[in-house]
Amino acid sequence: SGFLSGCMVSVPVAMLVLLIATRNYIVATYATLCIGSVVACVLGFCQSAMGYDLGISEAIAGVIVIGYSVDFVVHLAHMYCEAGHLGKNTRDERVTFA
């Protein structure tokens, strides 16, 4: 289907953007897993709880969900990595700063 092929393209692109933004493979991998989890939870909820099939409207909503989750996770991961350069040394300090 079109949505699944779109996901197959967007996930590697999101991983590439995260690698460029964070310059950290571990953070980029976890962030990509977070993006996949957000999309799976939202679309899974629509499928199981609401009974929606994956039609045109749901595919468009899925693309929007992917966009918002990528945007949020890229900014959060980038600030987490930048916090280390600003004197935040522990993970707690970096997460609070991000």
C-alpha cells in the first residue's frame, strides 16, 4: 500500500536527519524507535479501538503524525546532545535542559 511504502522511505530519512542533527548513533537510533512507536500507537489505536481501516484519510493522518513526531523528536534529541556542550554532564541535567 502507499502508506507502508511511504513509511519505508520516511523512517530512513528521519534516521538520516537525526544522525545529522545529533551526530550520535545511539540517540538517533532511540529517537527513530520513538518515532516508530508513536506512529504505531496512534495508528494502532485508530485501527483497534475505533475500528478505522487504513483508507485515504487515515493515510493522510498517518503522514501528519509522522511529521509531528519527527519534528518533536529531532528537536528534543538535538537539545539533549547540545546540553553536553553547555556544561550539563549528567543525563538528568541534559533531559531537564532539553
